[in-house]
Amino acid sequence: MEYKTASYEKLAGELEALRSEYEKIKAEKLSLNMSRGRPCTEQLDLTEGLLSVLYKNDMCNLSGNTDVRNYGVLSGIEDIKNIFAPILGAENGEVFVGGNSSLNLMYDLVADGMLYGYEGCTPWAKLPEVKFLCPVPGYDRHFAICEKLGIRMINVPMTKTGPDMDAVEKLVAEDELIKGIWCVPKYSNPQGITYSDETVARFADLSPAAKDFRIFWDNAYVIHDLDDTPDTLAPLLVMAKKTGKQNMVFEFTSTSKITYAGAGVSFLAASADNIKTVSSRIGIRTIGYDKVNQLRHALFFKTTENVYEHMKLHAAILRPKFDIVINTLEGELESTGTASWHRPHGGYFVSLDLMPGTAKRAWQLAKEAGVVLTTVGATYPYKLDPLDSNIRIAPSNTTCEELEKAMHVLCVCAKIAAAEKLTENK
Ligand code: PMP
């Protein structure tokens, strides 16, 4: 039934039926969680051998001439750069290998901007105000970094091809206090959208008023394809070198969703100049990151090609879960005309836009029925979804059986919230 055009009587009848369905669901006392993008145990088990690979021969502590058990080689060992630099579209000299978390690198680089600035410009914290552009909906932990450091966030709408570039170009050109933008360019969190070639080309040739403006290109899902028709992302760093604006780019990724979440290896790809600046600052913070883990990863994968093969094993586990999400939305919500979503070809999320003004209510109903979803608003700066519409679905860490249940519950709750809204003033 198309809700918005249905008569009051029909909708009221529908609402009654939904409520009785909801009471039945509640009686089941479910406990299901679709709130965070965590790999499931089966995915973590794919990396069988990572923990023992170092014990296989006597020379296992060596990367070239580097004994990974000792201090030294701040920017990371060559063996791991050889494998991951091509994935990032960078040369080995343009890669800094970090610790267990790319988010940690992002935080550090924003904090460094606040403390020291970039390109010899005034440290951001000494300016009257610092602003970042935030394509919305987006990743809550990016927004949390800005909020914590007192950086004002400006929403920029996402389109099907990436952030609204007319808005981005205009804003950065007019305001010297805009020092950065957060981007998840491939299979964006939460929408699963990949930036088009034109969008990337416009980023590579951006002309911000701030000389020390930085694009925080969080390529967390760079090789996280789900199906046989994956999206492709143009290589920003390569393109920015052609426009001579390579210093604008900080690209990040990690193996959190390749090997172990929170116990993998993180990477920064940036111009050689930036790597020098960043290294000189990180070198104060730490004598070096965990090279033993870097070598463990290098020995486990051996080649870039093997990393891609490994990702196919993840896809085989994740694809049926994404199919359940999309099929349930299509089967239960499409005909109501109250919600929209994008079918992603990779990444970890499906972003569901409910009828404006109903997301919080649907979330609460789902919670009371035992289904936990990412908090409404989390996908927006300051946790404020101006339309009260967006819900992020993270299907990875549930079984297919649980997911089918949880998605049905979500759809029932979304329909109740919409039907309530449409009947409330009649
Ligand atoms: N960026 C994005 C877009 C993410 O979705 C995540 C993990 N959910 C991260 C960064 C965190 O990555 P890491 O574990 O490397 O800190």
C-alpha cells in the first residue's frame, strides 16, 4: 500500500495490523544488533595463519636488513609497503605505515593541524575558528574528532556521485578558515556510494582559500567489494600530482576489515613532502609502530594479488547478508513509498532514509523489540539529523537467520512510525 496516498481508514487499519504484528515480535524477546560495522567471527577466521606465520623459519624477524624486533624504520617496512602502496595508488615513498588504527592516524593529523598547522601556516587552534566540511550522511567517528577538537562542522549534501562539488568548491574558495573535508570515497559510510571520476577530478583540482587545506580521504573500503560488478574509484593522489596539488591529500586505509578489526595495520598515503612533515611529528610521539605486525601481515599476504583474493572470501560471507537487507527492504518497504536506499556494491553498510520525522520513532520501536540500530543522528555532525530520517544498517556481524528477523522488525517499525505520522493529525 502506498502510504501517502492511502485514505485515513485504510492507513488506520494498516496501523492496527502492524501493531498486532509488533506485539507478537516483542513477545519473542529478541536480542539482535545491527549497530556497528564489525566483521563476524567467520570473517576473522579467514585470516587463519596470521598469528603463526612468523614462526615458520629462522629469518622471520627480518624485512630486508631490518630486524623488526628492534627500533627503527619509522615509516614502516618495505615488505608491507610493496603490498599496500599499489592498493592506495601510491609509491612506497608516499606511504607511512601506522599502528592498529587508521582512525588514530586521522585524529593525529587533525590534532597536528590544530597544534602546528601545515605548510608553515598558523596552527589552526590559534585562528579565531576552524571549520571542516562534512558530507552528510557520514561517519560518526570523523565527526567526533572535529567535535572533540572544537572544529566547526559544515554539512555538505551527498549526491549519487559523491559530495555536492559545486557546494564544496564554493565554500572552500570563499573561506580561509575551512581547513579540511572528510571523505569516504569508496563505498561511503553509511551510503555505500563511490565518488565518480568527475568528483575525484574536481577534488584533485580544488582551489581552497586556505593554503593548508587538507582532504581527509578515508579509503577504509578501498578493496571491500561485494559482488561481480564492483565500483571503481579514480586515484586521487595520482591525479593531484598532475594538478600539482598533491599536498592537499591525506589518504588513509587499514586492514581492520581485511585481517583483524583493531589489530591490523594502518596506512597513510600522501605526497613525499607530507610524509616528511608527518614523520617528523609522529617521530616525537612514538619511536615507531609495531613492525612485527607489519611483517606478519606481509608474510601472510606475500603479494597485492593475494590481498584481492582474500577479499573475495570476505565478499562470499557478506554478500548474502547484504542481499537479505536489500531484498527485505524491497519486499516490505518499497510499495509503501515511505523509504529509500542505495544498493551498495561493497563496504559495510546500507543507509536507509525513512519518511522524514520518523527515524527516531522507528529506532525506539526497534529497540523495544530487541533490535539495536546505530543511533539516529549519528550519521550527522553534532548527532543532528535535520530530517530525522536516516538509519544506518550494519549487517556484517549477525547470522543470516538473525538478519532476516532483524530486518523484518525494522521494516515493521518503520511502517508503524510512518503510519502513525500520517494519521496523527487526522
Ligand atoms: N573509517 C571508516 C569509514 C570506517 O568505517 C572505519 C571502521 N568502521 C574506520 C575508519 C576505522 O578504521 P580503523 O580500525 O583502521 O581505525
